[in-house]
Amino acid sequence: MSDGVNPTFPEWMQTEWDDKIIHLYQDHGGRVANTVRKKVVTDAKDMIFRTIGKITVEKITGDGKRKRSGAKRQKITLTPEAVGTLLEVKEADLLRLTPDDRDHQQLEAYKAFSRDLDDVVVAAGVAGAKSTSIGGSGGTDFMSPVMIGYMWEELNAQGIYQGEEEVYCLISPRMHSHLMRFKEYASADYVGRDLPFKMKGKTYHDINFITFSRLPVSSNVRTGIFYTYESLCLGILQQQRTIWSWENTEDLWLGNMKAERDAARLIENGVFKFEVNEAITPESIDPEAYTAS
């Protein structure tokens, strides 16, 4: 780079940058993006999901007439919302960046957009969830294996049977600490298989538990949600793009990164929320003396 001339952003690096982040962003998502139905599209008009209708089988009478099934099947159209961030790269000559440096900066960007995917899915889940009495009225209880039994009562009441489809439950770190006081949750002798998609979490009683720190909280009462895979959806518009500019007064590159996404509830009777009192410390819990309130 000669004196008095602004640096240039290599074209090959522009392509590599966006391709890498798009791959991570769309294929891996965040902590919860792979727990719901997901679609990546190139045109916003294609961001359409169809719910699964309930079909019944009945005895055929002599006239051969039968009731129509699947009438409650719905079409849900998402409206992608634009989000973005500004990323600083403090290196004038980008060719001096090592592959390791580029990988770390791309990872930072990917994680930022992945957190956004998680938050938009959780917001849709909480907004569309049915309330339950799990955790006591107004969240008076701590998280326990007894609550997990009540979760299956709620799911079975809606015709969702254990082991039939993937069920996920998002819990906070404090809820996880509550559960770890109980050997039937903490011990590897009681838990199930690894979570799908190489997600980090624990499977217990056929429910995949994922610890998520940004669940809604009010006055120490935290809201958790549990849902089936088919009950929530996430749409990603495949137009993630970074526009780079040289900030001469600061001697750095500024990457203006944008993406578009949306999420929604698909099935009303497949998403539920519960509340837990996080003011209760794990060490105050006596597993042997516990009874649900």
C-alpha cells in the first residue's frame, strides 16, 4: 500500500468471508436453531411453512361416506426482518492477516448472528406458548424431575406420546443447577442418548434439555419452554452480505453485516411454558425431602 492511498479490500477475501459465515450461520445455527423446523430460502416469498394436520381413521359404512381429515392444516408465512452488526478489523493490509486471525473474526460474526437466531426462536416460542401450572402458581417452586413428569402429562393430553417425536426443553443455568441436585438427572445411569445435531445438553425421560441463559425473567421468576420439533419454525433469507469500508480517521476496516430472518409458532398445542423460582439456591434443596408444591 503506497502512502496517501486508501487500502483496498481483496475481492477473494470478500467472497471467502461471506461464504464462510453463511455456511456457519445457516448450517449450524445457534443453541436452539436446530431444535425447530428450519428453512433457508433465496426469496422472501418462499418463506412458507405448512402445519401438520390431524387425520383420523374411521370405519367405512355401507354408503362409503367419510369425514374429511386434515382440515386444520395451515399455511404460515414468515416476514423476514433485517438485522445487522458492525465489525471492526484493525489491520490496514488485510493480506497480513493469518488464516487463524480470519477464522476467529469470522467465528465472532457467526456467533453474533447465531445468538440472534436463538433469541428470535425463543421469543416466538414464549409468545406462542400455552401456560401451565408446572413450577407452582407464579413460579414458587424450584426445577425438579417431578416437573418433567408433569411436562409429559401436558404433552400426552395433546396427543403427543413419549418417544414419538423430538421434544425440547429450554432451561436456565439456575434450573440446570436445581436439577443436578437430583441423582436421577445428574447421573449418567439415568440419562438418555446424546442430543441430535451435536447439540450440547442432556436427554432425560425422552426430553432434550438445553441450557439457555437468555430466557425471560422477572423478579427471580424465570420462564422456561418445552415444545416439539414440529411446533416452531425458523426462516432464514439467504442474503447475508458484508459491505466493507475503510475508516480513515480510525485506521480500521468496518464490516457492515446484514441478514434477514423470522420465526413463529406452528402448532398451538405443541409449545408450553412454565415458571421456576430462581431465588432458591441449589444447596438449599434436599432431594430426599422434596415434594412438589
